[in-house]
Amino acid sequence: MKKTLLAAAFALSLGFSAAANALPTVKIIATGGTIAGAAASATDTTGYDAAAVGIQTLINAVPQMKDFAEVSGEQIAKISSNNMDTPTLLKLAKRVNELVADPKVDGVVITHGTDTIEETAYFLNLTVKSDKPVVLVGAMRPSTAISADGPMNLLEAVQTAASPKMKGQGVTIVMNDQISAARETTKGNTTNVATFSAPEMGYLGYVVNNEPVLYRATTRRHTFQSEFDIAKLDTLPRVDIVYSHIDQDEKVVEAVLKLGAKGIVSAGTGNGSVSDRAEAVLEKANKSGTPVVLSAHVPAGGVVKSHAQYVNAGFVFAGNLNPQKARLLLQLALTKTNDPKEIQRIFSEY
């Protein structure tokens, strides 16, 4: 009786008929990660096998989800997210687009490892063609740990994906009671359950008493507003990240060009700065049709137009996108153009 009343109350809060006992439909796509991890000991939170547990086991472990949504799952991959790759990203994005195109589906949840969850979330933020909620969720402790964070994270992800409040909010990451925008969120701690944050923009909101409470919205183009279409793509242009440091020379830049890079993201120091030796090769590459984007490995702040030589070289400025997300945006931009001016327009809008 208690579960029935809870479901009816939640349905009413979402605008559904309690008499019909209608609940939103949420599809869960599993890719693996720590949330599906298993260890030999309940006290082991680091030495475990990621992606050891299948999606139905995860769903069965959180029966409370079914008080808030009609839930079903499918396994699209079983990997630790450090092994995420372009074919899997494209497969995932295409499957999400299939699901959100179904009028019977109200939202999608994706279970994912935390190492690259921010990258996958941002890629989907740029390629999903719907305003329906798409929520990524992971865990910092394996499912076998004494205080595993996965079950509550998964429950809150489903509650978020089921809520019409999330319509048009773009792809989000829900963990540790926090709702984070894909574009601004990054992993900040190697082991802590409160690892994800948006250093400058802050969270979109929180999950409170079983429902999302929002305090802000992201203003950059995303999902249904995006110009990118991956429906017919089987691969993406190669883009490499080059890291700046003391003693940086031109050799790494030359190496990635020889490997076939179609674009380069510089993870620069300070406001995107690079050594003079690296800059000379980067400028030559940029003017020869291999666009160069200046980002930074500084945790916060945006890379904006500064040194005249960088402007004159025609480099693209990444704003506050970190290098790994700038790489994804450049890959998608290169499916449309290799003109640095047009790519700068894209970076200014997304």
C-alpha cells in the first residue's frame, strides 16, 4: 500500500493521472564502469573489476526505481570507461537518439564509468536530437563495497530522467545528490564520492526528496539545438591533445601530425600559452589546414584572446572548455569544416 501511494503521489507531481497509475518510462543503457564493478572484499574500494555486473542485476538491486518510473535496461557495452572509444560513443549516441525518438520513452539513463563520463556526457550533449532528459550516472565505489554509492546514484538518476523539469536542460550527470551540466562538469578527485563539480558555473541543482530541484540552466547550444549529425558517421576525424610544460619542444606536435591528426588541441599553461618552439609548428599546422584549438590544463578560467601572435596565427580559443571536451567539439566541428574562423564560431556557441 505504501509503494502504491508513493507511486500515485509521484505521478500526480509529474502531471499524470493517479487513477491510471501512469508513470514515466525511463530506459537505462549500461556501458559498465565502477557502478557495475565487483571486488573480492566488501572493504575493497579500489582493487576491483569494473563492468562485472550486468544491467538487470543493477536494476534488481534498486527496486525502488519502479516506484518512480517504468524502467527497463539494455547492455550496450561492458567496459571500464578508460577504454571508451569513438565507435562505442557513436553507437551509444545513435541508440540514445533512437530511444528519445520513441514517443513512449520519457527519459534515458546511462550507467558509465567515472573516468570519462564527462566526455561521453558532453559528446551526447552535442549529438542527441531531443529535449528529453538524458542522464549519465556512475559510482566511485564498486557494487560490492559496504557503502556503495551506485544504488542511490542510480535511483536519483532515474528520478531525474523521469521529471519533466529536466526537459530542455541538456545532458546531465547525476551523482552524490548533485545534478551537473555535461559541458561544465569535471572529475576532481581520484577516489572521493564527491568527485564531480563545475568549478566556476556550479551545479544545475540537486535531487531533494526524490525529485530534481534546479537553480540554474546552461545557456550554450546543446542537444535539440545542435547542428551536429552523427546518424551516418562511422568514425570521427582524429584530434590529438598536446600538453604544455617546461621544456616543451616541437617534437610531440610533429609526431601527432605524422600520425594523421586532422586537428590539435593544445592543453596550454596559464591562459593557453605554449612554448615558442611548439607555437611555430602549431601555427604552420593551423595555416596548412589542421586547425589548432588553445585550451589549458589550468582547472578553472577560460582561454581567451590574448597574445597578438596567437591571434595572428589564427588559433581557435576554447573558452572554458577543458582539453578533453575541446577535443570532442573539434572532432564534431571537423565533420563540417576545417576553417578556423568557422570553428571559432562553433566554440563560441557550444
